[in-house]
Amino acid sequence: MLLAFFKPYGVLCQFTPDQPGQRTLADFGFPPGVYPLGRLDLDSEGLLLLSDEAGLNHRLLDPSSAHARTYLAEVENIPTPAALQTLRRGGIDLKGHKTRPCEARLLDAPPALPPRDPPVRFRQNIPTAWLELTLTEGKNRQVRRMTAAVSFPTLRLVRVAIGRLALEKLEPGRWRELTTTERALIWKR
């Protein structure tokens, strides 16, 4: 079984809390025996896959497979062309790990996403912009660390696709089992 889940902000990507009162995957009624394939940080949102199938985790997350993951990041200020080029080129040092090249583009308008609860802080004198980034690696807090390294800190981060499987019509906190056709999209570039 392979499930797609729209992980809301503030939910820990595990079934047991680290602290009392913390929201976890156990709060969403998943079938017994499933586990998350990869992670999203507590303060990140979006597409998370869960499965009870052995071997999928390794196949999906092994860096040698260069598996694409697409994110939308709301950042502070308007990124410059030079900052976008630095993101695309890769080689950003994240505590001893040099990032791989990635796709990065500035969106013309904010994406149609459900509102976040709680909302992202608003500062009247500092504009924000949205980036679309597609990475083939997934180090801890990588997108946030990359945008901060080019002086445009991430305020909101939503994973919108894994391979060609897009988040699309799922609402935050909802999940569904994938069809055979949708499963195939995960492995396509």
C-alpha cells in the first residue's frame, strides 16, 4: 500500500510524540503498519508518502537515484537573479555538504495553496516572494538552509511533488491510497 498525505504545518513525521501534546502522524487515522517514506520538518507542509512496502524507502531516498522533489518556498524579500543562479548551480556549503545543482525559479504570483494555520508572519515593510525549487537530494532542512545561504530566508515551505506525482487536490490533513498510474508518476522525471 502506498499513500499520499498532505502533511500540515506543526505535525511531526513520526507516530510517537517527542513532547506531550505534539501532533504526529498517529492523529490522522492511517492503516496499521504504514511508515513515512522520508520526512518533512515540523514547520514544513505538503506531500508525504507513507507505505507498508519494504524497500520503497531505500529506493525513493537513496541519493544515487537522484529522485526529484519539488517545493514551493515563500521567502523574505525578492530573490535576485544572482541568488537564483547560485541555487541552480549548487555547491552551497551546508556544514560540510555541498548541494547538488537544482532547478530554481521565481514565481510570478503566489501559488494557490490552502492557508497555513497559524499564518506566516506578515511584515509590512518587507516584501515576500515565492520560489519553485526541484532538488534531487534531501538533507536536513536543505531548502531552508539553501535560501538562507543566498540571503532570502524561507518563511513557508510546501513540498508539492515527488517525481511527477503532484499534491494537487489533497487538503491539509487528508490522505488517500495511490492508484497504479499515480505510483508510476513517482519514479518519472
